[in-house]
Amino acid sequence: QVQLVESGGGLVQAGGSLRLSCTGSGRTFGSYSMGWFRQAPGKERELVATTWSSSSAYYADSVKGRFTISRDNAKNTVYLQMNSLKPGDTAVYYCAAARSDWRNPYYWGQGTQVTVSS
């Protein structure tokens, strides 16, 4: 059992930065691959980034080179560092935990709003 809670969303100007945090509970936190989704109204949910280790990180093409996912298993926390933000990044961002199939995560956070102004 893993419970996830996101924080760090907010309103920023284009070109700015935010760091999202996702804190989890559960003894098996470190056994999950962690990732971030985002969804804007009327849009399909999009997988943004995932990580199991530094060698296995995945990024959507739309954020590659701007976002960085990392995790600290000792703190039961996964981060999404978001730099050079664009208005198109505006969405609700969700933390999720999976084993290997990112089409069907096991656990979800409640979401945190990120708004990027022009």
C-alpha cells in the first residue's frame, strides 16, 4: 500500500521554474517506479516523466531537456524539477507509482495545479 501526496504547484511566468514534490508512505515505496502525469481540461492525460533509477528515466518529448525527475527513497519522495516553463505546461500534475507498465499505475496522488502565464 502506497499513498501519494503532491505539493509545489502554483502560478509562474513563462521561463520560470517550479519543483513538484510527491511524498509517499508505505514500506515498499522503493520497489515502485515513480512518475508524473499531467492533464489539462479537455486534453488526454499525458505521461510526463518516470524514474526507477538514473539510468532508466523517461521523459516525454515535450519536456525533455527542461524537466528532471529524481527520487530520494530514504525520504519517500519523488521530485519533478520544471525549468523553462511554457504556457503549454499548464495542467494538473499527478504523481503515480507503477511497477513496470505505465499504462496502468497502481497508485495516484490527488494532483497539483501548475499554471504558466505568458
